[in-house]
Amino acid sequence: MRAKITSTAHRVALTQRFGPQTWLTPGERKVFDLVAKGLTTKQIADQLNLSENTIIRHRANITQKLGLSGPNALAMYAARHRNGKGLPS
């Protein structure tokens, strides 16, 4: 069972030690992988058969959990970490 992560500092510490896969939901992990491949929100929504609003919410949650800020921060982070250095399957 996963413990609830209550602070950004705690998330950052866990990320550095275990990687972000320890606290992203399965849906967030799918979205992260597709963002890393360069897909847009609409393309991700179409591929996962979800609404664009759901994908926007997943992206916002991932961004917060990673401690990122800025409109393109998630895409840049995902692109840097997609080759085995980010979220493993």
C-alpha cells in the first residue's frame, strides 16, 4: 500500500531515492509516457479514450508531484527522462 505523500519536499526526496514511479497513479504514468513521446493533450485523450479535461488534470497532477512550474515544464522534463531515466513501465 502506498503512503500518502504530504509535502513537495517529501516527494522530491522520494523521487531522488526511488524515482517518481513510486507515487504516480497508473493513469498519470500512461500520460507521462505519452507526453515524453511528444503527443499533445488532444492526441493523448484520443489515444487513451479519455476527455481532454481528464488529461489536463493528469498533467497538472504530474507537474505538481514533480515540483515543476511553467507551461512547458512537464514536456521538457518528460523528454529528458524518457530513455530509461524517468518512469519505467
